[in-house]
Amino acid sequence: MTDAVTNAAEPTVVPLSPIRKAIADRMVQSKTEAPHAYVVMDVPMAAALRFREEFNAGGHGNAEGARISVNDLVVKAAALALRQVPAVNATFEDGAVVMHPSVNVGVVVAIEGDEGILVPVIPGTDTRTLPEMSAEIRAKAELARKKRLRASDSRGGTFTISNVGMFGVTYLVAVVQPPQVGILGVGAVTQVAVVEDGQVVAKPVMGVALSFDHRAVDGAVAAKFLAAFTAVLQAPEQLL
């Protein structure tokens, strides 16, 4: 028994990289200073998926042949919901809530090699066309993955989205990025059984969770944001 313990592999100590250290410090700050609360919803996605398929096939005025992802729909829908519920498009600074006139959504991107995350920001997200916004997200995400994103491209965010749906995760309850007051965790689109006209049918839904700083946002306001977000995805022509 003694020899087995002695010959056991030693644990690997991995010093924190500068990026990982910065992430750790911000997460400790967020969870220490901001009282987190959460609202969770299953978002019906049939209309949004149909819209995406039609758009990528050249419909809805897409004469240039642009292609959009589900994440693009999520980002634009969140931006429009923030415009409807501006209390969530805010930061908490020096004991006051600062509500921002511009909607600047940050999109969490994992760095290659699992070295951490970067959050490129799309300025004026609510005013961008879908193809324009999609192209900017892709370009900045590629730079972020390779740690080539400019520092200025991560500044000025008023809200953040973290999408882990590509890994098959159903829900993500994320940590607010200070000084922002809200972050939307997005899961995979999955088929679930629902009752429709007395029959059990399969419908696509997407699990989302809004984490928010309760100093600045109340539960009812957070719920209004998710309701607005869901309404946009159920009438996706609004995204154009």
C-alpha cells in the first residue's frame, strides 16, 4: 500500500495565465459584489429555425446569399429586447445604475486550447442588419479564438451573451460581467414533447437563463426581458 501511494502520479500544477488570472479576478469581483438572481425560460424555436432556413436559401430579401447562424438570431433578438427593456441594458457603477442609449452586445468566445475566454463587443447591435452583424461576429470571434482581438474590441459592452449550445448543453447559468447588470446563458435547441390540439408532438425549444445583478434589476424586469426576447424569436421578421 505504501509503495502504491509513493508511486502514484503527482498532480499537475498549472499557473494561471494572464488571461485566466483576469477572468478569475473578475468572476470573484462579480460574485462577491453583485447579488445574483436568475430567470430561466424554454424558448419555442420553430419560427426562428424556419426563418433561418428561408433566409439562408435566399429569402427575406437576402439577395447577396449571406448565411446566418442560430447564434446570430439570438444576438439580434437580445439586442431588440434590450431596446424594449432598457433597464437590462445597463451598468452598475459607483452606487448608481447607468442606463446606456446604445445597445452594445458582447459575445463570449472560447480561446483555442481552452486558455480562457474573450468577449468581442458589437457596437450598436440593435441597429445592424443581420448579415452585417453576423459578419462582424464571425470576424471578431476568429480573432478572439487566436488571441488576436484588439483590446478596444472588447470595450463598451452593455450586455453579454454566452452560448454553449454547440456542446449540447441544455442550460447555462452564467456569471454577470461587471459592471454590466445582465448576461444571457444560451443552451442547445432540442426537441421536446408538447401538447398541441390535444396531441403530443415534438417541438424545438432553446433553454436560456438570464443572470442579473439584483441591485439594479428586479425579477419582474428580468422576466419582461426574456418575454420580449422570446416574442422576437417567435416573430423573427422583426430581426430584419
